[in-house]
Amino acid sequence: ADTDAVVASLVVEDVREFNSYFEVDILLETGRTHQIRAQLSHVGCPLVGETLYCRGALARSDGPTRLGLHAYSLRFAEGSPGAKECS
């Protein structure tokens, strides 16, 4: 067992298919570096344009080359370290 392991948790709330790609709504329960990219690739669902965590058969060369990771809403818990009001 890896004694340096840290918890990284996310919830996939909604999945929609568009032309052989999927759009998902994700709720991050923790905020680890590259968490979404790493976890989705690990379960066989890499992001569009993913090159760091996606290798071999899962890598797609037939689509966009930009990383397909976008936020439509950001919320921070009150009192979070470094949290500022966003507009």
C-alpha cells in the first residue's frame, strides 16, 4: 500500500452524448492537481485532447487537440483557504 496516498474524490452528476463524445457534469469533493484528468483517464474515459494521462488504445487522434476541460460554474466553501468572491 502507498503510505503517501491522498484522497481524491469526485462525483459525476450527469452524462450527455454528442457525436461519439460525452459531456459530463462533475462535482469535485477534493481539489487535487489534475484530479479530473487523472481519474477519468484511469477509468477509461479520458478528456478530449488528453495527452498526459491517456496512452495507447484510449488516445484519440481523430478529434480536437485542445484539452476539453471547461467550467461553467465555480463555487468555493465560505472560509476556504485563499477563497475570494468571484463574479
